[in-house]
Amino acid sequence: MKGLDALLGLDGETFFVDANGHYRVKFVVKRVKADERKPHGLNYSLTLHDKSGERIVGFDNAHPVPTQGDRLVRNASSTTTGNCLR
């Protein structure tokens, strides 16, 4: 359980990832009831933000893992530069 405790310890932490302090990563990690989608009982989010606070990219377990036949599509309403699952 040390690994999960280490992740939970990151909840609310923000780290600057460049020497000028323009880019930062933010962690949100919460314990939730374990289920099929979240077997470890964690809800997590890791996001990268620019100096204005705009989210550039993010990773989380808010959506189920895609299965065969799912596809990636660009989210036209998103301000991020990446793709998201729809």
C-alpha cells in the first residue's frame, strides 16, 4: 500500500516544471469506493498548466478505459491542445 499512500500524499500538490516557473503540474488524488472502473479505490487527475493557468494537457481516470472499437476524436469545444475520448 505504500505506492497508493504516496499518490494520496500528492493530493493538492503543485510543482513547477521549468526554471522560469511558467509551467506547473497539479495533482488531485482522492480515495473513493473501489469498483470495477477504479479497482484501487482512487480518483486521480494530473494536469499541466501554463503560466496563465490554462490547462494544456491532463490525465485522469474519470472515464472508462476505451475498448476495441472506441476511437479518439478532437473535442472542438476544448481549449486543450490534445485529443480526448468521446
